[in-house]
Amino acid sequence: MNTEAYNTAQRQSIAGILLIFISSLYKLVKIFWAMGAYLLLSGPSKTTLIYTAVGLVIVTGLTLIYSYVYYLKFLFYIDYEREEFVLEKGIFSTENSAIPFDKIQQVYFKRSILQRVINVYSLVIDTAGSNQKEVEIKAISENDANRLSEILLKAKSEKVEENQIEEERVEAEDPEVWTHKVDILTLLKIGISTNYLRGLSLVFAFVVSIYNRINTYFKDRIEDVEVYFSQFSGVLQSIGYLVSLFVVLLLLSITITIIEVFIKYYGLKIQQTKDKLEVEMGLKTNTKVSLQPRRLQLMRISTNPVQKRFNLYEAQISLSSSENELQKNKIKIPGLGKEIVKKIKSFLYSNSSASQFKTTFKPDKLLLFRKISLAMVPALIFLVLWYFTALVNLQIWAVLVLAGLYIFAAIALQIFSFKARKLIFTEDFLQKKKGFWNKTEETLELFKIQSISVKQPIWYRRKNLVNIVFHTAGGDLKFYAVSNDILRYINYVLYKAEVSKGNWM
Amino acid sequence: MDPIDEDFSNEQLDLATLPQYESVAFSSVSSRYLIKMNIQTGILMLVLFIMLGVLWFFQLNQLQTGIILGIISMAFIFRFWNNYKLLQSLGYALRDKDVIYKRGFIFNKSTIIPFNRVQHASISRGIWDKILGISSLNIFTAGGSGSDITIPALDPEMAVRLKETIAVKISKDEY
């Protein structure tokens, strides 16, 4: 580096005081304007007005002092030795951040109207991760902004360069290229097979309403049986009417889903080029995403028995989100055949060899009990509503049948999905499988983790259970109530992350 | 994709010989953190008691006030006890390749962040921290808020030392 500029503590542009002053005044006004309005409307006396005015002057003065001190305390500089950008700020609570050059994602300027008026810029230094982790210098002159961003970007690129060169060498290989298109028929299949839940709820609504109708008929006509028989055809008629309504609704909902699927995924095309996977889809707004293996964080493949029959799998892919915030960092690709899923996997995880071990963990029964008791809550609410209020108007046998059915179904469902829940460690990957009907399978390359959290509520202690959360830049992977033995594999995952020199994004 | 080094080797690992994060010795934080937590809890308690007092004056009868007072007091006794337990459970440790932070008595949680995943570290001091002479160290990753850690109540010099150690580790470990 030729210059050692900004290596001593710098303050913001002097106009920054004005900016701080105005924005803090604005904040105060935002908090207290209602009080002021109330005071004015209540017809204040002269003395009150004078006191208020004096108070306002004092507050303004204090704010001015605050702004000045804040300005004095707001310091930033570049530490060339340690290769980082340092920022200190705050009066009452202070914050001291240091950003290493190679963690800088981008440096850019922002300008609000106020900043335009007093001719300063906001310089934002963005690091990977969420918004709160970026560093902002709110008042900096154009000159300083340009120079600082130039230095930082240069320092950053120097740090990253060596790594880049190696990467390009690898990419110079020549893998085969393939293209996969999802045709209209497949889209139709997706539309039909993803609709069963909505269909199911419709059936439920249908049954309930038909029951209510019969119930009211019975109630009204319970005393004279003759009339009841003459009315029976009426009931049948109304049932027929309901059935046709139901069919129409079902068709409508399927149609809507199909239209939705078409709008979202029409012309879905996946193309593998040399070093990335291009995904293109959408009727109205054409989405185009390129997937690079190194940006991949988490992949989720899901299907259900109906879709499996049609050979339809859905892939949901999380990417690291820092490089461009506008770009979607999660994309869903439906309608993939088994072979295509395999192809995508082998491309995205190209450098993985056959694993030397495979260990499967299953959650403890405690989780099953918890899930079942949670599933009982709706039944309980329903029973309470029925017993204490008139909201649910049913006879006791109907309530018992409904509750019994629900409890049976819920327990069965929970047991099956509990059995399907597992976490598999292999040499390079972590896989979580779950779901009884909707089967999903999440895959995480071990070295892509950001950190790991191990949680243990006090009631797990006796049974030596833990909850595990693997944090990645594209979301978390959680696994609950698993035996302590897993810690050995946690240490293995950490080891994998710590020895990896690979770029995780 | 990893470029393959010349000296690359890939022997099978014996999982049992890997270093175990759960058996490291943790350093505890300053006991002044208990004062800070108790002050904060105390302020909250005071506010609630004042509100209850006002309500008692205008709305409630003796019995209702007594019941609510009892409940609030129990909750705060629990809080103070929990604060104490929390302080005891707080601990952090720096290893060669990662930082470990554990906290929580009833909900114990340990987070382990490898240094080559740390984005940056910062020190923050709230108003109580300043009065009590302690600092918090924040360590950020790209993994969202659940993945970041804040170690409270460090001696200010210690916090600076830790931050600088981490800064060195980040830049050294990376490439």
C-alpha cells in the first residue's frame, strides 16, 4: 500500500454535528409531538407557555451539546498493521467495532435529503450477515468518502486475490453441460399434487356444514316424525346441492393452484454451464438465478407419496445472502425427477468422495411425548369451547367421535413422523430427514457451518439429552432431544470447519 | 471448491481422539454482572410495584392486591435467584481454533464459533457497564442472530485483549 492514510483516529465532517443535531431533534419531536399538540389544544396560560419555551430552549441546548460530544466521540481509522477498519462511537454506551479487510463485502455511499443539503455522504461498510452488522459513517465529505472507500476496496481485493487465482484454476476444467426443462404436463402434475391439503380442508368444511344442516333439520322436526319423512327428500336435495358445491369448490381450488404454479414456474429451465447452475422460471416476472457450489449453504429436497408416484421432487436451495441483498437467497425448484435431483447434487457437491462412516441419530421419546401433548391442545380448546360456550353446537356423541378421531389421527401421525425423524452424519455431510407424509431431506456440507449451538434445558439433564442447532449463512438446521453421544460428532463437525480452507460463500 | 494441495492426505479420523469442546475449562465473567442484572431486575420490580400501588389506590381491594403482590414477589424472587444461577453458569473459553460461550441455568446453551467463520468482533458498553467498569464483547458471524454471541461483563482490558486476539486469529486463520 502506497499511502498510510487514515491510520490515525478521524472524526466525521464537521457538518456532521448539524446532521446529528437535526436527527436527534427530529427523534425528540417524534416522541413528544403528541404532548405538544395536547398542550397547545388545552389552551395554556401565559406562564405555562413561557415555561414550555424555556424548556424547549434547554432541551435544544442539551441536544446541541449532545451532538457535539457525540461528534467528538465518533472516531474511525484504519489499522494497517492488523489489517482492519476500526470504528468507535457512543456517549453513554460505547461501541467499538473492528472489521478485517477481507470480511468487507462492499463499500457504498448513501445520501438522504438532509445529507444532500449539508453536502455530506453516508459511507456504509457492509459485511456478510444481517443489516445490523454493517458499519455506517453518517457524515463524511465527498473527498473522504471516495478516498476511504478506494483504500478499503483496494485492501480488500489485495487480501482476497490470492484465493481467487487458485479458484479460477480449478474452474478451468471442462465438465459436461446439460439442460433440463420442465414441460407443461409436469407443471400440471405439480399443480394437482400439491393441492391435497387445501382439498382436505375443503372436505372437512363440507362435512361440518352438511352435519350442521342435518342437525338443524332434526332439531326442528324432532317432534313430528311424519313431517320429518316428508322433509327427508328436502334434506337429500340440499345434500346434493352441497355435493355439487363441493365439487365446484374443489375444481376451483385445483384450478387456482395450477394457475399459481404456471405463473411461478412456467418455462422452468435448469442449465449447467461450466461452473454454475442457471435456473430460469416464471411467466410474469422471469426469475433467473445462478447457483455456484460455493455459495450453496443448505439444500432441502421434499416430496410426498403422490408426488413420488409422479416422480416429482422439490428442491429448496439456500444461498449465502451477503453479496447482493436484492437477489433472493432461497429458491424453490419444483418438478424435478429423481435423476435430475441426483445430477444437481453431484454438481453442487462435486468434490465429495464416498464416506467412510455413516452414523444415524434419532430423537428421544421425550420429543414424541412433547409433540403429542402439543397436538392435544387444539382438541382441548375445542372441548372447552363446546362445553362452556355456544360456539360449537354439537351433540355429545358427535363430540366424542370427533375428538376420538382427532386424537387417534394426531397420535398416529406424531408416532409416524417421529419415526421418520433422523439425523445422519457422514464424512462430509449432515442430513436431516423428517416427515411422514411430506418427506423432506435437508443436506448440509459440514464445513459450511458458521457456528453450532448446543442447548440443554434443565429437564433434559437427567436423561442426558441436548438440542442441536447448526447455524449456516443460509438458515439453521435444528435437531431436538438427541442423546449426548452426538457431542462427539459435534466435535467432528467443528474439526471439519476449522481445518477447511475452502471458501464457504 | 477446494483446490487440492500437494501435501494433501486424508487418513481416517478416530472420532474419540478429537478435541472435545465440552471438556474445556471455562473462564467466568466478572461478578459485577450480577449487580448489573439485579439492578435491571430491581428497576423492573420497582416499576411494577409502583403500578400495583397506583392500582391499589384507585381500583383494587386488599385481597386482590395481596394476591398480585404475592405473585409478583414470587416471580422476582425467582428472577433474582435465576440471576445468581445465570452468573454461575456463564463461561467462555478460547481455544486455538474457536471460541466457546455457554450461558443459562434453566436453559443452558453453548455456542461454538470457529475463528475462520467470525466476521468481526466489537466491544460495547452500556451505561451500567460504564458505572460498574465492565465491557461486553460481541462476536459476529454470517449465520444470523442465533449464531452470534455477546459475552457480557468482562474487565475492559480483558475485553480489548480478547478482541485483539480474535482479530489476529481471524486474519491469520483465513488464508
